[in-house]
Amino acid sequence: MKRAFVRLFNIVNMKIPAAYILFFVVLFNTPADLLFAKDTIRLNSYEEQLRQKFRTLVTVMTNEKREEVNREITSLMVEALEVPGSFSYPFDSLLYMGKIMSPDSLLRLYSWNIPLAGDGNLYSGILQFRDTLNKSERIYILQHSPAPDEEFEFREFGVNDWYGALYYQIVPVELEGKKAYTLIGLDHNDHYTNRKIIDLLIPDNGGLTFGAPVFRMSDSLKNRVVFNYSSRVVMHLRYHEDLEKIVCDHLSPHDPRYKGQYRYYGPDFSYDGFVFEDGEWVYLHDIDVMIREIPETLPEIE
């Protein structure tokens, strides 16, 4: 659409036969076309403002200033998502923001991180749900509240106490006759370790819940699964549609002396997995699979 306007502008300033000019004028002459064009221009403007804000965010040095700029980014993004057509708008130039769509095209999830001076990250997230019945969209702002490690895998969280992550995959599932979404993401836990997380997002009565006791491990039932490993290595964790499984690297310390010290953990060239059966993600130990490594291209601020 943007290219069409540029082309129309060029035509007006060139000696082109009137019939061709009429064709392009008619192309955008219906009320629906003009409204769509107006919304696209507004979204283009918001995208450029957001791009500039992210550029500022990268350059400022203090935590206070970064948090201030991040609040402005969140506010601008919410305004942009309230514009009709935003659900399918690509926001391609926002390189530091992750943007993923659920396979059923009903959920779009935006997440980004802000490194803080010293150690740690501040995470921001926005969810956009498409309500096909009411032909509307709901927007949820996720408020980062770092969760302690104790009982983290067994707790429920909401939008106001979200633990924070950069999500890169959504897998819809059915839970007790209702749709839920499996989320796979990354958390830059600290200078020495990363965490990868498999979680469940449950929309219910206009609200959202992160976590449910559906992850059946060998010795327990968890609300989410967390993998801790060295920040110097890469861990594979992804749902493979052809296998109908979540496949992950098995992690272990490079020396048995470091058991429990996750800064020394990494892939040991074997795989584990999860398969969704009877409303649960069931853990599978040491599975025999051949997978194609797909790098997680996570937009993030360093």
C-alpha cells in the first residue's frame, strides 16, 4: 500500500496519459480503501517513532533513563495496536522487538528486553488477542516482576506479575475443551546463565494466566519447565511440527564436580522431548530424533 502511494505521487509529477492516472485514482477511491490507507499511514508513523525510541534506548546509560524511555515505548506501542489493521501490520523496522504470531492467527505476542547496569534485564511484553466473535482485539500489557527461583516452576502468574522472557514460539493446545497456548522463550538470567522456559498461557474470562500443572515430569507435575545453562552455549528448544514434539538438548555439566552449578551446564549431544497427550505435556527422556537445527533469531538489546 505504501508503495502504491509513492507511485501515485510520482505519476502526478510525470507526463503520464490521463487514463493511467484515472486508474490509480479509482484504485483508492472507495471509502474502505481510503480508510485502510489512512490507518496504514498512522501505523507507519508509529513505527518510525518507535524505531527512534529504541535507538535512544540503546544509547542511554542509566537504568532510570532506560526505564523512562521504555515506558514511552510501551505507551506508543499500545497506541499503535489500537489502530485498525495493527494485528497484521509487520513492524519490520523494529529490530529490537520480538513479534510472533500463533499458528491460528488469534494471538500476537511482542516482547523485548532492556539490559540493566550491573546485571539482569528488564523485560517488556504486550499481547494482542483477536476476538473473531465480536470482531475486536484485546490488548494486554505485561508488567515485569522478577520471580524468585524457589517454586518458580510451580506458580501461576498474571499480567501484573509476569516473570519476563523473550518468546520465540507459540504452540496452541486444547485444555479441558478450551484453547491455550504453549509459549517457548528465553531469559537472560544473569551474567553467567541463561534460562529457557516452556510455559502455558491460558485466556479465561477476559484475563490471562501464565502456568498450569500440565507438564508431567518423571517425578512431578509442574506449571512450567525451566532449563538453566551456561550463557556461553546455545540450547535447542523448539516444537517440531513434523515430529509433533517439543525437542530439547539434554543439559549436563561438563565435569561431574559441577553438578548443580548451572554456569557449567550445556548440551551433551543427546535429546529429550515433550509430547502433548490427554491434556498434558509429557516428558520424554533420551529420545532418538534427527532434527534440523533452527537458530532462535531473537531481537534483543545487548
